[in-house]
Amino acid sequence: MDIQKSLDTLKEWGDSLVAGLPNIILAIIVLVVSYFASRIIYNVVLRLVNKRVPKIAIARLIGRTSSVVIFCIGLFITLNVLNLSGTLKTILSAAGISGLVIGLALQGTLSNTLSGIILSFRKNIKIGNWIETNGYEGEVMDININYFVLKEADNNIVIIPNKSILENSFKNHSLTPKIRVTISCGVSYDSDLELVEKLTTETINQHFNQESIDSEMEFYYTEFGDSSINFIVRFWIDGTSGVPKLKAKSKGIIEIKKAFAKADIDIPFPIRTLQFETNPLLTSSDQQKDS
């Protein structure tokens, strides 16, 4: 009796297999086509993204994502062809729950990855730019999937999460071809202020040629200091990073010091005078005893 039931069951499975054979063949064809289509999509997307994104790791990530999407679509079509809609719903439910759990666990990592992709497409920040952000200043060396690499002027490497770059403001010096340099100084109170202004502006123009840059140089006296009358001079140089700015400021200070020395213009340093008075209540004999 048990043997007969087993034979009947095998016969039903055989009939079902024969009846569903066309669907099985079609499902296999769809799955194979989806696999090769995903490979083709990966190569096409990779070539297109490489033209816009210089970072190969991010370009590959976008290509793989597109490839996985195409293959998943083919897989879902395959399950429908096999009349496994219930299985499809179970897979979608499990994927939704798993995706939620994984998303919560990797929230920071996924946020940095998405930020890295967005930064790679932004035109106002590129590899080689000189920027200030998150309290750091330097050259952009790399925009990776999860982090941002910055090299400072002292050759230190700073690793910043992509999320911090995207959420905070940054200053990109490389977007403009000119940099403004500001030098602060002070002269003694007995100096000829008109002569000081003339010497300063002539010195800056002589060494940095402000007429060729076609921008106005500015000179302002700012305050009566404790031991000097202070001023600032602001001028422009050609450059797209912080290094030319530092070099120009250093050279400007040297040349202004030389010009002031030739004209006997003093750059004073703070002086504090301490005055001790004798106690008028003490007699001369007491003062002698104290001494």
C-alpha cells in the first residue's frame, strides 16, 4: 500500500515536471539572459561613470550596483515564470527586514559611502584642489568610497569621513585664480604716516606687480596700539593654494622691513617701564637702613 502511494506521488511529480517543463526552460533562459545583461550593464555603466568620476573605486561601486539591480530584476521574473509568487513575497519580506537591520547597523558606513558618491560628481571640489574644511586646510589627494584624504602644507595626511565634508561648509581656493594676502604691521608714533603708506604700497607693487593682476591694493591704518600705530596692507597674487599665499606673505614682510630700515622708520616692539618710588613717610636714615 505504501509502495503504491509512493508510485502515485512520483507519477504526480513527473506529470507536474512535464507540464512545467516549458516554464522551467523559460526561467533558465531568463536567468542566463539576466546574468549576461548584468555583465554588459556593468561594463557600460563603468565606462560612462569613468568619464565623470576620476575615482575608479566609486565608478566600480556604481557599476556593480547597476549590475545587481538588473540581475535581481531577472531573478524576480524567473520566480514569476515558475509560479513561485509566494516564494517571491517571502524573499521580499526577508530582504526588507534584513535590509532594515543591516541599514541600522551600518548607518554611518552607508552614509559615508553615499556622501562619497555625491562628492565624486560635484564640480566644485576635485582631486588636486586646495580647500579648507572641518578645521583643516590642504590639497585634496583622494575622494574614496568612505573617506576624504587631505594633505596639509606641512605634509601631514588628514583622513576625514565623507559625511563631514558634505554636511559642513568648505572653502575651495582652487576655484579662483587669485588669492588675497594680508600683512599686518606697526610703526612708531613719531613716524611720518604718509611716508609709511607710500613706502609700503611701492614695495608691494614693486615685488608683486599689482597692475598686471588688475586688482586694487588696499592700505589702512587700523589702531593706536600700546607702542605703535598699526596698519594692514592687502594685495593680490596669482595662485590656487595656500603655499603661494604663505610665500608671498613671507616675502612681503621681508621687503617691507628692508624698506623701513632704509628710511629709518622704526617698527617698535612692546616696552613696559617699571617705576619704583620711595616712600615719602620714611626718613632718610630709615631709607639708608633699608638699603
